[in-house]
Amino acid sequence: VIRTGEQTYAAVHAVAPTDGCILRWDATSMRVLSPCSNLVYDLRGNVVHGLTTVPLSRYPVFVRDGVVYVARS
């Protein structure tokens, strides 16, 4: 789950679908990175750079009474 604004969030799967590597968030570039195979994803889970076309799963996020919820898709 990534906070993108005061009350806005994005949620993508935390493991790269092609290599099983745990992903990390790079706040400077606003991208999700796979350090194992140099894959780069945007906040929508789309591949920005790397040798794959498999996007990350994205999950709906909502805030209710100050609590952040991530829904299953």
C-alpha cells in the first residue's frame, strides 16, 4: 500500500510475478521496483521498464473513518 496523497492510496501486489522477488517502493521516482531483475512498475502496476509484459495485480483501496482498507479483487 502506497500513500499517494493526503487521503489517496494505491495498492499493488508486493511480489514480482515473474521472479518472485519482494518489491520495494522508490518515493523519488514514484515507482515500484524489483531489485532482483531490475523491473520497474508504475502505481497502476503497469511495467515501465524490464523484460516482462506481466503487470502487477492492483487492489482497490478506500478510507473509512481514518482507516485504510484494501479490498480483495
